[in-house]
Amino acid sequence: KTVNRKPMSWKTQLSRNLPVIRFFACAESPSSRGVFKWYKDNYYELKMLNPTMPLLLRDAQNIMPAVTTELDFTTNDLLRFMIQTGRFRDENGTISEARVEAAKDYLRTDWATLRRERWSSPAFDPEKPFLEETNPDWRNDPKIVSDLAKYLELKDALDEQIKTFKSGPNSEYLKAENALLMCQRVDLWCAGPKEVEAAVMHLAKLGERFNDYEPNLPEYITEFYPGASDL
């Protein structure tokens, strides 16, 4: 007999993917009624399903109704965003091939090798805090330099790439960071309850993609390993 089970509600997964949800609204403005209604109708269910996750509603006069959360964007996410949206531009408005290539090289970094090679010199850590103050001449030690040859090659290339893709004019890197952070917010001017729910679902999907809080385990066991034969 086949048993059809409904998939788990997206509301039960919120705290697995998002650390907090903040709603902003103005109690005196008709444009915020949808936010207030959705929050009132869903708060107790969401809190029951996600007891540890803050669900905050902040009321302020003439505020833009919106919902926000926190997403753990990485440097890789930011560089992909800048490449895809053509944000590496020179003063004359053309795409900067040098910064684009530096960003692509950074995305191809072999992090596993870099972490492994970091410990190639016994009893020495090239990333030890305040190393440049306590041992500023460590790069002049032939044994350390020989042991860390691969690490230094990768690290120096990485530092040069970072310097290059952050060197754009008009604070382009900082502006791209701010633009990406705006993905954490959805404005809800005059939105109804359905639009508010769609916005929360959208943020939940982004949290599933970019936040790393809990793994999404399969609903059913897909593999089985028998125990020891003598049990």
C-alpha cells in the first residue's frame, strides 16, 4: 500500500535557515495593514514551530513596511554577484578585465591545499596573531620559507587578487557589498497578507541557500548499513 505524505510546511523550517525575522510597519498607515494582519494571524503558529527564533515587529511612524532577516553572504557570493551584474567597471564605464580576472582567480582558490600547506613548517604558524610584531623577519628564515614554499605561493597570489578586485574606483566594492546586503530586506508598501507571506518564503529560501545552520536531512532513510555479523 502506498502512503502519500504531505511535505513538511515551510514554516517549520524557518529557524533552520534564518536567525531572526524582523517586520517593520506603521500602525497609523493603511500601507502597513497587510504586515500587521499577517503577523497577527501567523505569529503563534510560527512561534510554536520555531520557539527559539525571534519574530520581531517594530512599529514606527511613517516607516516603510518591510521584512528583513540576516544572510551569511561570503566573499565568494559577493564576487559572483559583482561579476554577474557587471559591477567591475573602470572610470570610463567599461568592464575592468583585470579585476574580473582577479575575482575569478580568487573563486578558483584551492582552499584545501592552502589550509594543509599552512602547517608544513613544524611548530610554526604563518597566520599566528601578531606574528609580524613578534617575529617580523620570519620570511628571512630559509627553513621556514622552504617548508612553506607552496603556502607562500598560494597566499601571496591570494593577497594580490584581493588587492586587485578591491581597487576599483568610486568604492565599487563597498557599494556592491551594500547592494547584496539589501537582499536581506523586502519592502512591503501596501502589500496584502499573501504578498507578506511570499516575502517571508522568499527570505526563507535565501536562508536555505546562503546560511549554514542545520542540514536538511532527508524525510526517509535512503541507505541502510547492517550491524556487526556477530550481534
